[in-house]
Amino acid sequence: MNSLPLVAVLLGTAFLLGCDASSSTEGTSPSPRPVLSIVAKQETPQSEAFAGTIEARISSPLAFMVPGRVVSRSVDMGDWVTKGAILATLDSVPFDLAVQSASANLANAEAQRATAEASESRIDELFRQKTVATAQLEAVQQMREVADAAVAQAQALLDIALDQRAHTELTADFDGVVTAVPLEVGQTIAPGQPVMTLAASNRLEAVIDVPEETAKDMSPDAEFEVSSQTSPVSTKGRVREVSPRFDTLTKSRRVRIALDAPPSSLRLGSTILARLAGTAPSALRLPETAIREHAGKTSVWVVDTETLTVSERVVELSDRRDGLVTVVYGIAPGTRVVTAGVHSLTEGQIVKINAEAP
């Protein structure tokens, strides 16, 4: 008899506990989800920098105009030289002998011409006295003309010999730096064989490789800001040449930039950074992780800073580069946008923003 009231009491207690649990569950709201976010700002993007080197616009291979054996070399690679400086010399003995021989031939020709002129003068006087025939006068005149031609020929050969002897000295055509010296003392060289390379020091240019897309959109006289990788000093320059050849390995084209007034920090061979000069239009840029692409539309999650809820906003993008996207439509500067976990949020979901978030 006493067991029935006990069972009733236990069942009543269980029913009351169940009701309390159900009530507490229904009254609890979901916890806010922590998210990473930023405030969208209108910024001026920094133009892309291209690495390159400083090269000489004028670089000339030097060669002897005559064959011979090298007997001296006064410069090495990297030496700075001035216009007219002697860089190397050939053995001049064969050329000195050629000059002596040509001088002797000229002296002989001049002596023969003097004899012919004397004979012509004597015969001409006799012809005036009508003691010799016309044919005899014409013969001596012809001999004198032959002697004149012989003198002219001997003089030309002497000039050639002197010119060849002068070319036994290799001189600098302009101020510059020696960039290559494939020449050793004792070496026998042929005429026109490159033995040295001289780069002009007063006309420098920056050489960079740019992607095909950038080169295609670049204006013919685009201005660059060029600076050394080891110095903050920079200078301006304009595009002088865009290579028509596309490098299939690097997917780029070579661009040469003529420098206006390069500072001393930009020396031949220096490594540089070149950026397109000018002010680029400001743009609203977001991390690429903030973009949600779903059901054929591109959107972002916008945070309502008062209710701390998120709502989806469709946006239009113009480009993607370096992990950033440019937004041209859909949100305004000052809008707080979720930057991570965009595929796991739902419309109206409550979120939690880090108090130190920008």
C-alpha cells in the first residue's frame, strides 16, 4: 500500500524536472560566432615594382683594324677610361718597315718625276725654237704624266702604311667602363676581331622584364620611377624600347628605360626597382578571402555594427592581384566586411568582432 504514493511522487518529480529543462533550452539563444573583419577603405594602390639592372645604352665592341700580335694591354674589366686613352697595342715593327718601304718608293717616284719634268722643259724649249718635232714633245709630256701618276700612287701607299701603323694602338672612342676583355698579351688577332667591350658611362638605362599583360597596356612613353635596391634615392625615366620578342620561358617582355639624370647610386650593373610613375586612381580593395562566390553571384558578408549581425551583399569586382580584389560596386567605404569563413555564415547570424579589429 505504501509503494503507490512513492511511485506517484517520483513520476511527478521527473515531470517537473523535464519541464524545467525544456524551458531552459527554449530560452537560450545561440552563441555569437567570432569572425575576422576589416573596414573597407578607399585607397590608392601602389604600382607593381619590377626588378632589373642598370646597363649602358651605348656599348661598343672594340677591335684592331689591322692584324698583328698583341704586345701590351693597359686595362682590365671594370676599369674606367677616358676618350682617346690607349687600351692595347700591337707589335709595330712590321708596320714601321712598311712605312719605310713606302717612303722609299715615294722618294724614287718623285726623283723620276723630277727627271721627266726636266726633260719636258728642255724639249719644250727646243720645240719653241722649232728644232724638234711635235711627236718628240708629246713623248716627254707623256713620260712626265706617267711620273706624276707614279708619285700619286706612291703617296697613297705611304698614307695607307702610316694609317695601318696608327691602328696598332687601340684607343677608347668615348668615356666609359670596360665590360669585357677577351684579349691576352702575346695573342695574334685578325682585323675586326672583337678584343674589348666599352660601355658609355654617361648614357645609362634601366632594363626590366615585365609581364605580357603589363607590357601590352603600357603607353610608348610611360614614365617610371627607378631606385637602387641599396639606396632610397630615385630618378625618373621614360620607356625607350619595348622588346617585340616575347620570352616564352618567363612570360615577359624586356623594357628599356632611358634615365633622365641618374644619381651616383645608380651605377653600371646596379640592381634596381622600377615602378610606373603617376598617381593611380583610388580604389576600394579587400582581401580575396572576403569574397563569396555562390549560385552564380559574387558577394561579401557585411557586419551591422549595431546589431552585430551579418547580411550578404552582392558586389562587382574589377581585378584580382597579390591576394587582393578591387570592388567597383556593392559596398561603400566604411563598411565592415567579414574576411574569413565566408562560406560558413548565414543571413542574419550574430557574430562577435574582435575589439582590436581595424
